[in-house]
Amino acid sequence: MTTRPTNRRPTAHAFDANGVRLVVHDWGGEGGPVLLAHPTGFHGLVWEPVAQRLVAAGRRVWSFDFRGHGDSDAPETDYSWHGFGDDVLAVTEHLGLAGDPTLLACGHSKGGAALLLGEQKRPGTFGRIWAYEPIIFATPEPLPPRDDFFLSRAARRRRDIWSSTDEALAAYASKPPLDVMTPEALRAYVEYGLRVRGDGTLELKCRPEVEARVYAMAPNHGAFARLDEVASEVLVVCGETSTSVDPALGAQIADRLPNGRLEMLAGLGHFGPQQDPEACVASILHFAP
């Protein structure tokens, strides 16, 4: 199935979520509601290629910026992933979607884990969860935070100052891991992911230290041990070539969910929604209520 994307741009608004200002992006559309939750280091507008295709296919779509990302607040905190679970709950309630049987909640990486954490905290919020490679460690107990996690070290070394969006685009497109993104997805990531500094240069909205803290806390959320409490219909989606949440780990996650199943998308890696939005939209629509 091929879905021609619209050229619709979202409107944005902010609201207070227990003292944290979160930003929501409204993509419009009509039909069944879809909420999109983004990965670590990204933001709500990175979903643009997916969101536009979903709107064109007859869906009502929102995305949002997690705390520490995009234009949402970046509080001084340890960035426990339970806070991201609180964010998805706050956005869902703010939009009046909690418990809506027609809602499809879609999360990528940290976004997928946050949806499952939210459902564990407030059962019945999400009837259906589409989770692309949710970051869940298959351990019976939460692991301690790892400040030396290789992803945390890499985040702290990340270049975060650019002279222009074109310079950033060229750099990201030239080497892994973001070189697999489609041009439209990469442009969405860069154009909204940078803010102008006082000296006219551009900096990443998700600061390297915040991203490093998020990665350091990833092993600590303990969602795996409580997956059997999630009554939602959950489709765990993995890229065939991924080394982040590969199909073997995806199968462990899906098997522990009472109503979980696994789908593998051929030829994709961890950045599947930005690598092949068409394939991911087809998967989402097939799973949607």
C-alpha cells in the first residue's frame, strides 16, 4: 500500500503537566485518533513523514515533545523513564484520549517504552500500542543507572553547535546512524531540532547532557518484569537488521505481554520510522482499530 503524504503542517500548543511544560503538535485530520511518541534525542516533529501519511489515510494525529526534548521544558532531573511515562499519560489526558477505544498509541524506542510504562501505571489508558523497538531490558529486576553507558558517553561527545541547518543536514546525512533517514525525515529532525543562540549559531534543543542522562537511566525503569500487567493489544515491531532491539529481544517482549505479538519489517534498522515511513504506516494502519 502506498499512501501519498499531505503537506499539512501541525499547529503547536503547550500545557502544564504537573509543573513541566509540554508541547503538543496537532497534525489535524479526521477519523480514529493516533498519538505518536518519539525516541531519545529526537522530538515530536520527527514523525512528520509518518503523521502526514496517517492524516492522508484518514486518521486524526497528534505528536508531542517529551520533557528535555524539542520545545518542552528541560527540568534539572535524573530523567527517570517513569517521568516519560508520566508525560504520555499527561498528553493523553490533556487531549481527552485516555481510555478511548479507538485510540492507537504509537511509540518508537524510548517512546514505545514510555507508552508501556504509562499503561502499567494507569491501566486502561491505551487499548492498542504500536511499539517500534521499545527500549526494554529483559531482566527480572531494574538494573542500576549506568552513567558510563556507551550511548551516554557518545551523547556527551555529540556535536551540538552548527552554523546553519544546511551544515547540520550535510553532516548527519554523510555518516551513521542518521544517514539511513529519508531526506524528509532528516530535514524534519534538523529544522525543528535546532534553536538559534544569541550569537546567531544553532544548538541542539535536546542538550547532550540531557540525552546522556536519559540513556543512563534506560536500564533502570524495570518495565520488563511488569509486562504481564499490560492488557492492551500490543504490536512489537522490530527491524530485521536492528542491533538495538533485534527480533529475538522483540519476541521476548511480545511473549511476556498477555496480548502481544511481534512483527518484523524487512531491511530496516532501529530508525525504521524515519528510514521507511511508508512501511511503518502500513503496519500502523493494519494494526489500528
